[in-house]
Amino acid sequence: MKRLSFWLLLQLMVIAAMGQYNLKGTIKGDGEPLPGASVMVENTFLGVSAQSDGSFEFSNLKKGKYTLKASFVGFETQELTVNVPEEQVSNFNLEPASVMTGEVLVSATRAKDKTPVAYTNITGEEIAERNMGQDIPYLLQLTPSFVPTSDAGAGVGYTNFRIRGTDLNRINVTVNGIPLNDAESHGTWFVDQPDLASSLENVQIQRGVGTSTNGAAAFGATINLQTNTLKKEPYAEYKTAGGSFNTFKNTVSAGSGLLNGKFTLDARLSKVNSDGFIDRASSDLKSFFVSGGYYSGNTVLKANIFSGVETTYQSWNGVPSVRLNNDLEGMQRYGDHWLYSAKQTEEMINSDSRTYNLYTYENQVDFYQQDHYQLHFSHKFSQELNLNASGFYTRGKGYYENFKEDDKLKKYQIPEIIYGTDTIRKSDLINRKWLDNHFYGLTFSLNFQNEKNDFTFGGGWNTYDGDHYGNVLWSKVSKNTTYNHEWYNNNGLKKDFNLFAKYNYQLAEMLNLFADVQYRRIDYTIDGIDDDLRDISQEHEFNFFNPKLGIFYQPANNQNLYLSFATANREPNRSAYIDNRQGDEPPVFETLYDWELGYGIKTSGFSGDLNFYFMNYKNQLVLTGEINDVGNAITANVDESYRAGMEIQLGAVIAHNLQWMGNATFSRNKIKNFTEYVESWDTGGHEKFELGTTNIAFSPNVVANSQVAYEPVKNLNFSFISSFVGKQYIDNSSNNDRSLDAYFVNNLKVDYSFKTNLFEEVALHFMVNNLFNEEYESNAWVYSYIFGGERYKMDGYFPQAGRHFMVGVDLKF
């Protein structure tokens, strides 16, 4: 029987091998070979780059009809349809584009086909399919090692994410190569640019250090956003969606197409509203995007202006675990230990356990407006040499408004009030904490590319000038208080300069070597007093050298193997300096040594990628689990720590109308010899706990995603989406009492499109999020203290919405 089975297996292998064919050809442009040109086989996982002589080859194709698409910067994209095995040679001769299209704008900071780093590209079409009003983090959640979270619980308003357990303050984000991260905090708030996704052409996520870019160094990943490129034909679209929690999204966009063969004008206007899942966690978001361009055969000059205005009700305090667990004694302790006032404690006890929000004041809102001005210039000197240069100015201004119950007047530099023999030292009051900043600078890159060499020299300079100040708008006892009384004011001035050089050399037909070096200089000055009246004036200077090396090898035309090593250095952000407790060691810069080893294989019906990483840190600034008074995470240095993991990506064409894509990350994230310091209310100092090796906070050992796509009839698509996130600790003590449970969430999306005489396309969308009504929390914070000789905690968990719906309609004219 075993012999028969073996014989049958051999027969099947022979039959399978006989049913596989090769397809080869060349890609030329205006009669000359185009090394590095891209050719894709549609509806498969196959895609290759042309060799130095312009040749390409696909192997293991089954019999059938295929559409090939060839593209190269500066040439018109061309498609060819072939029948295999009747046609096994397919040659392209691309025509020079009449105008440059603008793809080169982001090329300096992007990983390319043969760059030895772990990266994922997301097309504009994929983003548009997922865009039902949620913020960008929820549109990227199917990428490897990616964990999104939402303060309001439904993906609208303040959202955040982590990659490989690394928080967003350590993830470099650029728009068209221009830094989006706040220069002082290093954070990125996509709520400031609502519905920016509707103006995106594509996104690239580089995991790990990645390649050199502009802005703060990447300490876990890089997100590179590119806004809309040239659309030659005029268009107009209206997209609307609505659903649970009174969520509504409306977007209008239009473009002129190419006017007189030279000029374009594109515009978008968006509005998103939601009540949020959490009580009063409402969002009122508005934005616009306008772009005008001049295009010629060798030059692109493009101006982008985009702006967002957000008003969100504060929900960053979370739900205390005692409220989640219906622990009445624990909730009463919040009042007994002066964590909450008697009124706040009573409100918590009487609230819903999953939607509770500490804040009840009507205008406890966060308001912020951010305006972006970008000017881009690209020029092609020859087919081998091009230049990109950009100038930008970002203006931001807004405030957090807060109601304070029975607060001390002296905290606001308000004199005590004497009425006869009585002295009034406390009062109810309303304050606003303002951010008022200017961010401007230049970026540039010069790229040379021929058959064997790809060299880029670039860099950037920027200045951030930000005022932080607070005003008292009203106090119950107002005798000694003037309207808009200012109680603190400080300024942050930061100058950042960097130069980088990248070189990819084709040593042999299948072997490429990669080198990348960056120099960064940062000068940072803080001047003034903070909201607790401390003088936080200080000056810091950093000089960083960040080298990267790698090798990329193709053992076959459908396989690749790479190995890379990269170094990154990162300066502490503003909160690391000003949240540093008196008596603690001041924060120092952190260093990351990142090793990446990857293998990929693609066939017409299967795609597989495997990546191993080891990220070794010196003086990593890890999250303590606490947040400061405006909801930002507090960090502290640890001497030695690391992240080690394996990322798996798989895809399969199960049938012509059924596909599956999935990824999973398995990792260990450890701090060596961790010492925990817990504040003691008994002594006024800290108690020290030597915990040895512990888990890094917010770093799950397992993260996995899956998407099954089924098209039963043309233009009707069903997508079943699943995400699993393993257990996470919310501080670095590895204590189960301070952790987030693992969760498994499933979504269902249905899309159908058709054409009419009036509309070029009508697309209908229906999405059920959290289909099986999973109860889970995706984020949390904790503050531990010792009182009466016992350890207690104050915390906040962020519950996510149960089953909820969105329905949308897209109209394209």
C-alpha cells in the first residue's frame, strides 16, 4: 500500500510538473533595455524586475490566459494579454511618457524591490476599499505586526497603533517625504488630518529601522504616505457612509485632468462625525485637500495645501478596572484615596461598566487645527539622473479645555481670597492648555540609476517653534482672577538637520549589495515654566550616525533572500524630559541595533514571505504604563532590552474567485534586569523592586490577521477579516493584574459595484465590525502606589465597541 501511495504521489508530481510553463520576455523603452522595470501578472502574486538587459521570466505558470502589466518611471504603462503555453515570449516596448507623473517624489525614502528590509506596500485602491470613515490606523491593520487602538472605541477620533510592540512615538511618518511627526513629542495624530486616506495614492510600511528618511529616526517602523499623483482624465466623486454611534462620513472630490497637456487641479472636502462607543466620546472632524501641478516631459512642480480641524470630547482617561469588573469596594477606594472626588466616585459607580467616561463637563474637548503647505519640484536631467526638492510649512494651533473641581488656586498663580476671617484657597475653575506651533523646512534628494548602480544622496533641514501655555477662563471664586489669566508659558525650539546616502550595487545578475548611512544633528531648547509651575528650561544637542548594510539574493526569479543590519539613534521626546520626576535620572538617547533576515517566494497561486528580526536596544525608553495629564504615555530608560520575532505572510489563490491572505508574528520582547520603582505615599519616595527579566509593556507575543475574499459573481465581493492579538502587559512588571487579555475579532465586508447611464460607477458597501460581539480592551494605562504599607493601582482601560455597522455609497461621475 505504501509503494502504491508513493507511486501515485510521483505520478501527481509528474503531472503537476508537466502542467507548469515558463513565460519570458524583455522590457524596452524607446528601443533601449529598461533594467529594473516592473512587470506584474494580474490576479496572481507574481511580479519581477527586469534584469540588466531588460529581460524577465516567470516560471511555474499553469495553462491559461494572463494579463501582464509593465511599468517604469518616465514611461507609459503597457498591458499585454498572452495565452500559455501557446505564447511563452512577451516583449514590451514602452513609450516615453509625455509628462512626468510624480512617482519619483517619494523614491528617496522608499524601499525598492531589491532593498533588504521588511516592508509592505498598500495601494490606493486597497485603502479606498477599506475606507468607511475610520482613521488611517484601522485601514492599515491587516499588515504584519500591526495593532490599532481607539480611545472612543470605534476607530473614529483619537486612534493609535503599535508595530512589533513599538508605539507611535517611535514610528517615523512622512507625507510625500515630509515629516508628519510632531518634532517635540514625536507623536502622530491622524485625527488632525481626518480622511487623509481619501487623498492617498499609496502607503509603504517599513518594519524595523528601515531605510534613512526625514524627521525623527524610526525605532520600530516607518510609515511613508504618498498623496494623489497625476490623473490625466477629469473626474468627480461623492462618497457617503453612515452607521452605528451616529457615525457619518461625507467626501466630495474632483479633478480637472491634464489641462493643455501641462496643468492639473485636484480637490477634496471631507466631514466625519461620530458619537463614539464611549460615553460622550464624540468627534466632529473636517478637512480639505487641494493640489495643483505643472507637468512636462522632464519636470514636475506641484503645490499641496491640506488642512484638518478636529473637535473631540476627551476620552483618554479610559475605564478603571474596578469599574470594568463591577468591583464596588474598589470603586469606593478611588474616593477614599482621593483619586476621585466624592462626586466623580458616585458617577463612576452609577455608570455603565464598558462605556464609562470620567469627564462630564459639557466642553471637556480637544480642539486643534493643522494646516499643511507643501511645494514639490522634480526634474529629470537624463534617464539616469533626477532631482527632487521640497519645501514645507505646517501650522498648528489648538487647546484642551478642562473643568477642575475644587482645585488649589496657588497651582494657577491666583492669590488666595480673604473674606473677613475666612481664607479661600480652592475653587472650581475652567482652564485651557494651548499648543501654538510652526514647523517648516526643506528636503531634497538626488538619484542616479543605471544598469548596476542605484545611488541616492539626500537630506533635510527643519525647525519647530512651539508655544505651550495655559489660561484660566473662569473660576467660581473670581475676585482675584482676570479672564484668560495665564498661569504658565514655555517654548520649545528644535532644529533638525540630516544627510543620507544610499547605494544599491548589482554585484551579479542575482546578487545586490546595499549600504545606507545617515548623519543627524538635533538642537533642542525648552524655555519657561510648565503647568505645575516648574522651570523646565533646558538645552540638548545630539549628533547621530546611523549606518545600514544589507545583501539581497535571488536564487530563482520567483524567490528572494535578504539579510540586513541597521543602527538607529533617537533623542528623548518632550514628555520624557518634562515628565521626569524630581530625583530620577534624566532620560538619555536610545540606540537600536536591528538585524533582519527574510525569504520570499511567489507563484501564480501562492505567495509566502518569512522574516526574522532581532532588535537589540541600549537605553530603550519603554512605556511605564502611566499617562500624563493630557493623555500622553510616560517613558523611562532601561539599560538592556530586545525584541526578537518571526513574521510570516501567506497568500493563496484557492479558486479563480476565492483568495486568502494572512500574516502572523511570533515574538519575544524582554527587558533584562528590570528594576521597578513604585511611588510610596507613606514616605514620599519610591520603593524599589528587582524583577529580573520581564516582558516589555504592550508587546504581545502573537499578532495574526486573515482575510478571505470571495467574488461569487462579477463586481460582488465578500471579505471575511479576522485579527488576533495576544496577551499584553500594561507596565513592565509582567504582573497578570496589570495586563490586557488576548482578543480575537472578526469583521465582514460586502461590496458591490455597477455602472449606469448617469454614473461611471456606483459602489455599495456594507461592513459589520466585531461580528461576534467580542468584549475586549485594546489599550490601557496604570499608576501604582503604596499607601498604608499596601500596593494599590489607579488605571484606565479602553473598551472597544461590540458589534457595529457601516453602510456606504460611492458615486463616480
